[in-house]
Amino acid sequence: MQDAPLPDQAAGPQASPPPLPKPPRRRWGRLLCLLVLLVLGAVLGWLGGSTQGLAWLCQQLPALSNQQLSIARSEGSLWSGFTLHDIRWRARYQDVDIDRLQLQWQASDMWQRRLQVQLLDIGHVRVNSRPAPATPAAGAPVSLSLPLDVRVEQVKLASLTLLPADVRLYGLQASYAYQNQQHQLQLAQLQTPWGSTSARLSIADSTPFATQGQLRAQGELEQIPVQAGLKLAGNLLALQVDATGSGKGMLAEAHGLLRPFAFNPYNRFGRLDIRVGGINPQALLPSWPKARLGFAVHAEPEGGARIKGGLSLLNSQPGPVSASQLPLSLLVGEFRADDKMLHLDKLMAQLGAGQLNLTGKVEPGSLDIVALLHNISLKTLYATAPDDTIKGTARVAGPLAGPDIRASLYGKSLQLETALAFEQDGAGKTLLLRQLDLTAGAGKMSVTGKLGLEGKQLYQLEGKLLKADPARLKPGLPSGELNAAIKASGQLAQPLAGKIALQFAPSRLSGAPLGGQLTADWQGQRLRQLLADLSLASNRLQASGAYGVAGDKLKLLIDAPNLALLGPGFSGNIKGQALLAGTPNAPLLTTSLRADRLHLPGNLSVQTLSLDGDIQAAAGSPFRLQLVADRLQAGSFSAEQLRAQGNGTRTRHHLQLDGRLRLAGQAYQLQLAASGGLPANSSQWQGVLERLELSGRPGLSLQSPLALEAGPARVRLGAARVNMLGGSVSLTDLDSSNGVLSTRGHAEGLHLAELAGVLQLPVEQNLVLDGGWALNLNGKQPQGQLWLKRVAGDIRLPAEAGRPAPLGLKSAQLNLRFDGGSLRFDTAIDSQYAQLAGKGSLPWNGGNIDARTPLSATATVLLPSLASLAQLSSPALELGGQLSANLALTGPLGQLQGQGSIQGSKLLLADHRTGIRLGDGVLQAHLNGRSLVLDRLRFASGQGDVVATGSLDLREAGPDAVVRVALNKFSVFDKPSRKLVVSGNAELSMVEHKIALTGRIRADQGRIDLPKGGAPTLSDDVVVKGRSVAEPSAFASLPLTVALDLDLGDRFRFVGQGLDVELTGVVKVSASPGQPPGARGQVRVVKGRYKAYGQELDIEQGIISFVGPLDNPVLNVVAKRHLSPVGAGVEVSGSVSAPRIRLVADESMSEKDKLAWLVLGHAASGDRDDSALAASAGMMLAGSINDQVGLFDELGLASRKERTLANGTVSPAEQVVTVGRQLTRELYLGYEYGVTSADQAVKLAYQLSKGWSMVLRAGTNTSVESRYTLRFD
């Protein structure tokens, strides 16, 4: 079977098929897509890669965020890093202001799935939160993982202010990383008003989110050092928290197991223990009350979703709320809670001598709490409250959103019955005051009403006074018996509106009759009606009319001859009348007022006052104003006489003001003159200030007329020049309107010394400054700059002996820049001593800058040559080297924290009086918070050095310091007569103004030579008339504790006062505040000589024992004549204050012979030797003088025996003048001259042994002697 042919096939020969349609040309679409992509890429590139693109994005943010987010200015680009200025976020429940945000990052790292941020630097942040509705508890997250690795190398935050709690944090430095499935936060530093904090935290990104964290804090509370720590362990689903804190008299501990994501709030912790002692809440947060609290809280699960616990609180320093104290002295009680109810059981509070007991329950939607009050003194709660003790009950019950409140309280003279409730309707929530009855003695006040809490906040009040006595409610108010009815209604929301009607029934105040009525109705700026007729005895006040729009008129009349009836603080009399018309922008006034001996509360008084005025609306109407005041006092301002007057017409008049003033104790004379006028129906005065003179110090003088416009809508000043402070101030312009103030100008040649009467500086100065400003103030967000520059003058610093030394200023400049919500500054100072450069910022806060305002600043300091500082100290002190510092300052102005390094090189400290010289010094130190850490301070001297390390804590109560010193063969003195090389370790500490010195020092080598002589000095108890008494040494009153071991080593030599010895031994020196220094230990004489009785004595035994006071050791010294045949010498025993000295010899002999052997070298024999001993007395006197001069070892008179010379000649005995020098211990060289003969000779003697010597004389008679002495009994 064949298929049927197709139609085309049946039509004869096969025809060629028709051509297929050409496909559409898609390349145009592709080109269009490519073009769109190119344009989109160009736009994105422009937005992200250009400064203009980022600026455009910032401009669009308000529209994109529904006016919630705005950025005033930007720098840089998104891809290369940027800086944003004045960032503001405005939301319903939160306002956030950030003055600056800088981001440095690598955008190219995003291609590698990595976000790398080098720096996130945030300036001052201010967060103001408002109450927000509670939100349901959020469950635990499923995951904390991020789609890419993140690393933020450095995060900085200058300050964070949280309002309304007023919590302030400063100087945050941190880093963050997310990698290896871990979030890691490292908090290097965070400053708080009470100290510094560091922390670290790591959290896994998957359930159960393993967590580890640690926080450490140290600082001060009430000038007491404290330390605190916090540890986190476990995971976010079950987190173990352990916190501790301690300080002197303070202790805090908290331990708990938290489950933050549990649905039931009572299951969010497994257990909780908190114990705190000795804490002042105000030290933690200034807005909290002052107290001294110790409290403990314990809570733990009780099976299922229930907990039980207890609390106790003890306040050892209770006080009234009016003194910002906590009146509560004791609080104890127990509580139980489950998912349905919180029970308060036996909760008792002690308020002074009174007691408050609380019981009740709190359910998810309601509460019922009853308070029983017993003997609570109102003055315990508030110092100015009535002096009464109350008791009674109070109850809060009903829905949590709007419970009913009832109280029934009574005391000796006071009684209160009140009932409040909350009502919800279509207009919102309303507070109902159903009853408020206050009874005081025989008087009573009753009030009922309601107040809307939302929308327009409408209110209505009705009240009655019945025999009410104000003095019973508050001391200082006048006594009386008030009977009145009052009605008030209106709205508290803007625009304010209200009505009030006050009607007095017959009443008395201060013993005088009081009566009258008052009715007022106002809305916004208009007083729609005021009717008043009040009288107090002969005092009367009347008012009628309206004011606020055209056509309104208000008449006022006062006649008060006895203001003292109003109560304490009031006196004098006042009488006058006034007619007020027009509008607030164009007021019209006709007035006449007189006052005499007027005194008002607030230290406001005037002896006499008169005011007359007439200002009308018509352009040609008279303008008259005259004010005369004598002996006006308002706080610290006073005017002996003040005169003001204006005359002319409304559009053209002349104003003049003259007065003798006194401000801050300085007298001034004021003269002012102006001409101008008020346009019809306007309160904008326009004219010229022709004269302005303020004589005094400081004073000012206007040099040319000043164009002036002033009024409620605008204040504008034209160009002007004022001479003041020895220079001039030129104002270019000033314009203030619609809440915006702009001004420009400059100053030249201002002498700060002119401010001496009103500004006391701690230093002498004669500075001359130039300056300038260009400012725009829009509300509380100023823009512009202000600068000051020193052009002449100097500062004189206190120096040695009260001689002020010039600072040697070369240049000084300060620039202030207002940038929206922040104030930025930079300064540079150059003087002969130092160079300083710094810059920083602080939040402007509408000009409310105080000690808690946060600062973020950096500074560099360079002292190029410390030698220039020597003139500020003693002339004997030599300084050298240079110091430099790079510092960063953060924190509140009143408690700044510092970070940075301090370095010194080629340091030199030399005292020419003592010979101490410290050279080649190197200093490495750094600031850490309020501590100066001495990393290394090294001085080289001789072949050794001294190295010091330590820290200095700059606490408010006084600095604490610890300095450790290591000496290694350090040369303290290096002079021919004074040399000391020491090694050892010492520590100097200062804690709570008490200084302690401990350590051990060894003398490697030492030589101390005392001066040979000096001028005589007077005893300490001798007073010379006409000569100032020397100030006691500062060291005498130092609270110093010493525990120091002094080791003299084995190479210590002492020369002076006849001694030449080598010493060794160890002495433990100790001292306590208010006590003389003491010592324990022994110093031994290794070898040495002692010159006494004109002779050189060898010290055979020398021991100095310290067993008490440092200046009164025990002596045990034996010194004998050199090579004496009989061992003649002296023995010293006892103490320095009471020494015992006796002559000694190896053989038994009389004291006379001992003295002869010691002085003459042989035994005494008859009267002849008595004469020789007498002559030797003169020789010893001369020898003692020679000891002071130090030229010879022997100088004096000696007796020479009769002797036969070699030639048979007899040389008679005579007195001989002897001058000699002991060249060595055995060799002596001298010169002898006979007193009665002409014999003279040079004598050379050599001691061969103890009994054998040789003597050679050359002179008038030459001889050689050899002597050998053999002694026997």
C-alpha cells in the first residue's frame, strides 16, 4: 500500500522551496544589554569609587530612610576608605549622634570571600533612648555563621554616652575576627569613669555556641583602688558567670548559671548568688543616690518553672533624698516566683526609726502589693518636709498597665487619703485622681481630677482649701488660714492651653486678711482673658483684659506697701500701674512703677526703683522710657546707681544708659548711647549704637558708630571696632535670626594682664594675643572656627629661691573648629624649654562641657635640651639630654586616661655640691591609663651603671609609686677626696602618701675624705635676731619607712677627723614615720691610723656596733702609738653620745707614765718630764691646728734632753720647735729649731723595728744615732 502523495508532489515536477525567513538580529539586543551593564557598572563605579559618588549617596540617605538617617559630610570613597561626619539617626525610641566615623579597608579582598578592615575609628557617640514597649523574648539563634571570613584589625571609639542613664564610656580599642567557625573579640582597652577594662570573648558559630570570656578591670572608687574580674564559660544556652571585685573596705561577688534564651523569664538562670559590701552607688553612676551598701541576693530554681530566693540590704550611711542620698537603712525579705506569679513574703524596709513592710504578688497581667508604714519620719525622706512621723497603709492592685493606687496615711498633725486609677478609652490612657485629701492640723486640702497621658495630655482639676496653713507643709512659708476653691483645665501638649479659676473665701496670711479672685484663660502665646482682684491687708493686685493679638489690652495695678506679709525673703513696698497692648512681636506699653527698700527671694534687692514708660503704635507717637535704680543687687552683680532713659518718637528716639556697677568685686562706670526707632507694628529696633564706654579693668570703648538691629525676630550688628584689653576687637558682622547665629571678626594686641582683676592665673604673664573667629550656630550644632595666636609677651615660671624664670615663648597658637556636634582643636607651643603639638576633639553637647565630657586627643612633646631647665633649679645642678613623648589622651576631662611612650637620651644629672654625676642616661617609659610605667631608666657612671624600673599611679587621692633600682659597680662620687662605687638593689614605694625604702647596697670601692677644717658654727639652739629661721627640711616630715642593708664591702676607706681607716661590715638601717632612724649591725676597722695627742696611733681593734639610734652607736676602739715599746695608746668605749676614753699600755704603769709613753715616747722621770709634758700640751694644740690645715704631720714644741755629742761637746736640754711629715709608716722627715739656742737641723728618722731606730741629723750639728731599746722589769 502506497502512501497518498502530498499535494506538492502531485503537482508535476518538484519546485524549489521558498526561502526561509531571516532570523531576527539579536545583536542589537545584546548591545543594548551590554550598554545597560556598562552604564550600571559606570554608575556603581562612580558611586563606590569616587568622592562625589559617596557624597551623593549621603545626600540621598534622608529620603531613603524616611528622614531617619542623615550624614552632614563625607570624605573619600566606598572602595578606598572613607570618613563620615555628623551622622544622625532619629527613630521612634532612640536617637543616635556620631560626630565622626572612619573606615579603612581593602575592597579587593571581597573577591577572596574575605572582609579585611584595617581600621574602624568612631568618634564621640551619643545615644538617647526612650521607653519602648516590651518585645517578646527571642529564641536561640539557629546559627551565628557568616558567609565570609571577617577581620577587623583595629576598632576605636572615642566615647559613648548612654542617656537618660548618663552612662559614659571612653577610649575603646578592640579587634574582631571571624574565622575557623569562631567569633573572637579582643578588647584591649575600655575606660570608664572609675577605671580601665580589658576583655576577650570567643563564641562558636554553631549550636550550642561554646563560649569563653574573661574581663579584667582596675580603677578607683572614691579614691580607693579596686580590681574586678569576670569569667564566662560554657555556651550561650547555659552560660556560667563568675564575677569578683575588691578594694579597701569593698567586696563584690556574683556567681550564676544563665539561660538567656529560655522562653520563661524565671528559667533564664539556673542559680544566682550576689554579695556586695561597702559600695557607694553614686561612685558607680553619678545619677544614683549616695549610700554605703552591703547587700546579698540569692535565687535558685525550685523545680519546674519556679524559683525562690531572698535578699538583704544594709545601708550604713542613710540620708534624705533631698541630699541625693538613700533613706533606706535596711531591707530584708524573701520571694517566690513561677511562670504565673511572683510572691513577695516578709519584705521589710527600715527608714530611719520607721519601718515599711511589703507583701503581695505579681501575676503576668496584674499585681496586688500592700505596704504597711510605721513611724516613718518625713524629714528622713526629705529634709524640707514637714516635721511629722507617719503610719498607715498603701495598696497597689489591678492590671499591670493601669493599677489602682490607694493610700491612707496619718501622723501627729498630717493625714493623707488618696485614690488613683488608670482608665483606657478612645482618647488613650488617662490617670484619674479620684481622691486626694491632705489634712494638716485644722486645715485641709481636697483635690480631684484627671490627666491624659497621651495625645494632647488634657487635664482637669478641682480643689478646695479649708483653713489650710502653708507653714505646716513647708518651713519658711508664712503661716495662715487659707480658704479657697480652685478649678483648672487645659492641655500640657504644645501649644499649651489652660483655664484657671481661683476664688478665696475669707482667709488670713501672716495674720492679715486675704481675699479676692483670679480667672485666667490662655492658649499658646495669647492670654485670652485675665481677671484678678487679690488683696492681702493693704496690699492689692488687680488685672483685667487680654494680650496677644491686635486689639487686646491688659491693665495691671499693684499697690503693696507691706510685702513682708508674703513671707520670709519679702520686704519693702511697690506701687504702680501698666497698660499692655499689641502683640508679643510688637508690644505697646504705658507704665509707671515705684519701689522702695525692695527685697525678693534669690538675693535680689533694690533701695529705690522708678520706671516710667510710654510706647505707642503710631509712627509719630511719643516714645518715653525712664528707669532709675539705686543700690541694685542681683547675685554677684550690683549697681550703686543705674540710669536709663529714652526720648523721642516711636520711629526716631535716643536711648541712654549710665551706671556705676560692681561685678566680681571690680568697680566699673558704664556709658551707652544709641539712636534709632521702632517701625510701626514692629518690635524690631533699628538704629545706631553711638557710644559704649566701660571704664575699669578690664574696660572697653567703641571706636566708631555701630549699626544695630535688635528684637525678638532678629539681632544684627554691623561692622565695628572696640578697644579693649590694651588692643582692639574688630567685628565684621553678627546676625542672629530664626535660631541661627553667624558672626565673623578678629582681634589684635589683646593684653591678658588686663584681666588680672577678674581672672587669676597661677603664673606671672604679660602675654599679648591676636585672634579671629568665623562661626555659624544653628541651634546646638555650631559650625566654624576660632583661633588665638601669641604675638608678644611671655610666661614666668616659679624657680629656685623665688626667682621667676621666663618660659621663653617663641610661638603659641590655638585653633578651635566647630563641626556640628563636636569641637575639634589643635595647638602648637614653642619655647626655649619645650615644644608641644596637640590635636583632639570632644562633643559639643550644646556647650554643656564639664568634668565628665569625653576627650579624644593626641600630643607630642619635645624637650630638645634639658640643660635649659637648670635655671629653674639650683645653680649647683647641671642637667642635660633631651626628652620626647607621644601621647594619646582619652576619657572625661576631670579624669583623663593616657596612652603613649616617653623617651629620653643622653640624659645628664650632676650635683656639683655632692659630686654626684649621672650621665649617658636613657629613658624608656609609657603611659597606661592613669599610670606612668617606667620601663627602663639607665645612667652610666664610671665602669658601671644604674637601672631603674617601676610605675607611678596618678590617683586622685595622691600618687602611688613603686621604683626598683639595680646598681652595678655604679660610681656615685668620683672626686679625689670623695669616691664611691656601689652595687645592689633597692625599691622605693609610695602608697597612700607613705614612702618605703628597702634593699641592699654594697660598696665595691669607696673613699670619703672629710674637709680638714672649716669655720665654726653655732649650735642649733642659738637664735640670731634679725636672721630668718631656716625652713625645716622637707625630708624631716616625710612619712618614710626604711629597711635598708648597707654593706661597706672590703675596699672602703675613710679619712678625716684624725682617722685614716679601711672599714668593713653590714648595717641594717631602719626608720619609721615620726621616729629617728635606727640601725643594727657592726662596722669593723680592717686597718688604719688615728692621730691623737699629736701622735700617729695604729688602730689595733676597731668595732662600731649599731643597736639603736643611727647617730649613737656603741664604740670599741683601741689605738696605740706606732712601734711603741710599751704599747701605749688609748681605748674608747661607750657610745658616741657618752664615750669613755682611757689610756692603755701593754705593761702595768701609772697613768702619768702611760701619757708620757703616748706623747713623749718614753717614761716620765721627775719634774723635768713634767715640763716636757706641759710643753707637749702646746705641741698637741699646735698639732690639732695643723690637723685642720693639713700641711704637716707634726707641728709644735718638743723637749730635747741634754746629750753629749761625738766631739765631747755637751748639748744642753732645751725646748725645740718641730715641723715634720711622716713620709711612710717607718720614715719620718722633720725640721728642728732650738728656742733658746741657734741650733737647727733637718731630721731623718727610720724605725727599723719596735725597739730599734736610726736618726740622722744635718744642720748646726750633724749626727747619726742608732737606738735599740730593751725593756725589762
